[in-house]
Amino acid sequence: MEANKLSDGGILYSSDGNYADEISMLKMADGSSAKKQLADRLSYRLNQYENYKPEETKKIQAAKIFQAEDYWVLVISDNADEISDEITDMIN
């Protein structure tokens, strides 16, 4: 994705690759949906871990993609529901 298409956002993930956990938040500059971009990111992460650490794929498959105000959010975690609720509460 080109940076000029975003007005805000960030990605937090484990840089050592041992865990698939990730929180991505995107705010599109034109106010459009980032759901497809996050779904593509989720597919990419699943493909990364299927052969590398298959035990991590369960949490990827249970990931949450949702909108909170103007932000689109991807949460990959064993606690995706709780994290999603906290993000929604903080933004709304």
C-alpha cells in the first residue's frame, strides 16, 4: 500500500517471528475501507506461518477485522476478542 493513501495507522507485531500476534490499524486518507487490505495482510500472515509454525495458524484463522470510527483494525491474538473490545472502547 502506498503511504499517501493513509492518513494514520501502524502495525505492531513480534519481530522475531516466533508468534503470529499482530495489531494493525489503518486510517485511509480518503475515508474509504481498508478491509480488503487487512484481509490481504491476514492471508499473507497465514501463508507465512502454515509451514513455518503451524501451531500459530489457529490464532490467525480466528483473527478479527473490524472498523472503529475511521480506523480499520486487524487483531491476531489468542485474546483477539478482548483486545478488539479494548480498541473499540478507546477509539469510540
